[in-house]
Amino acid sequence: MGRVPSFARVAAGLVLLAVVVGLTTSPQALLRTMAGLDLRFAGAAVALLPVGLALQWWKWRVLLRASAPEVSGADALRSLLAGFGLGLITPGRLGELGRGLVLPGRRMAATQLALADRTTSAGVTLLAGALSAFLIPGIGGGWILGGLASVLAIGAAGWYLLRRRRRQWLEVLGAVPAHAWAANSCGSAVFNLVFFGQFHLLLLAAGPLPASVFWSVPAVFALKTLLPISFLDLGVREFAAVSVLGAAGVQPAVALQAALLLCAVNLVAPGVAGLIVLGQGRWSTFSVLGPAHAR
């Protein structure tokens, strides 16, 4: 029974993607754009993947080790990859909150820290997107207000969770010192810059771009962050790319190819690696956790 909703989410994402392509360009134009890519720029974007992964591992390790010093760097990496694997098969990549699945005895704490890690990164993305949108003609002020309102909404949701389960959450999050939160926030900012840079390189791979495009890129990811509704963000990410970058003078086929390639590089590849990690540790993980740690 659980497979039907997953299939429906995949189908919805594919339909949305097809609608975006059909309304903005054509499959033939998209294929022509991809066939003419400059491999130097595309290769540079791919080369940044290990940098982005290392930053995500580092900022996750900072939070995890602050709460559980006994967790090794290798365990933190396995946990991060496991989250990528779960995120590959869930809407909005919410499965990434399951990083604790491969950390026996730390599942609940890891889930809370993973939520905090994702919230910090999302907050940075929204703020960067709101500020960048100020430079896009015709969008500006509304985007800034929307971005700031979204950050406040995230903060309010976090406060609500703390109020509802205050003792459980504060026990974990309160154990993380201020310098660890600051380090995680800085890591999130640098990671976002790497992510934006990869997308810009994939856009450049299709040819020269107006200078304004560089400042428009964060707004694409801010809009996507506000709409975590489809499997792998299919269709949503492409809609955001076409809508925002179109205002900066980018052709729809160029925006679409960059969005799709970025998904393949930064989501699909790490997600497949994560599924392998989950598959290798499936039986040992559940046998170690047992009923006592499954709560």
C-alpha cells in the first residue's frame, strides 16, 4: 500500500515537469541546449560536488558531535548519506530527517538535529533569495517581504515544536553550544554559495549570460524552498528556474537544463550513494536498534 502514494508523488512531479516544459519551451529545444553544453563549465560544476558534500558533512558533524561526542566522523558521513538516500524517495527531501536510522541509540536526537540543520540551511537560502530578488526588475520588495515572512514562519514553527515537546527538544538542542550553532550557520552560508555557484556554472555551460543572472540565482532556490511538494522537487525547481531567470533574460531551455543537471549532480548521485549505504546496513541497523530504540 505504501508504494501507491510514492508512485503518485513521482507521477505528479513528472506531470508538473512536463507542463513546465510544454508551456515554456519544447523537448527538442531542451535536447539541443543540452547537446551544445560547454563541458568545461559543466565539469567545473560537477567538480564542486565533493566540496558541497564536505561542507554538508562538516556542518552536520559539528551539531552531531556537540550532542554525541562519541559519534565518529565516519558515522556522521554514513548518517548524512543515509539521509540523502531517504530524501531521494520523499517529497521535499523530508526523508533526510531520518539520518539517525544508522545511528543506534541516537535516532530521536539525530532527527531533531537534522531538522535544525535543514532549518538553518533553508533560512540562509530564503534570506539570500529575498535579497537577490531585490535586484530583479519587477519582483523586488514583495520577494524580500515574502522571504523574511518565511524565515519568521520557520522560526514560529520551531518555537511551537519546542513548546509542544519542550523537554525532549531542549535536552538535545540545548546541549549544543553557541559556537557550534554559529559554525553550522556559517557552513550553511558557504554551502549555499557553492550550490549557487554550481547552478551558475551550468547556466554558463549553455553560453554567455547577462550579469544580472548571477544575482538572480538565489531567488530560484528560495522559491523552490517555499514549495517542497513534489518528489525530488521535480517540476517545482524547473518552474522556479524558468520564472525567476526568465525575468533576468535567460531562455527557458537554458534554465531548464541547468535545473535538471543540478538535480542529477547534487541530488540523484548522493541519493543513490545513500541508498547503497542503507541497503548495506539494513539488517544490522534494525537488529542493533531493536524494539527498545525504535521509538
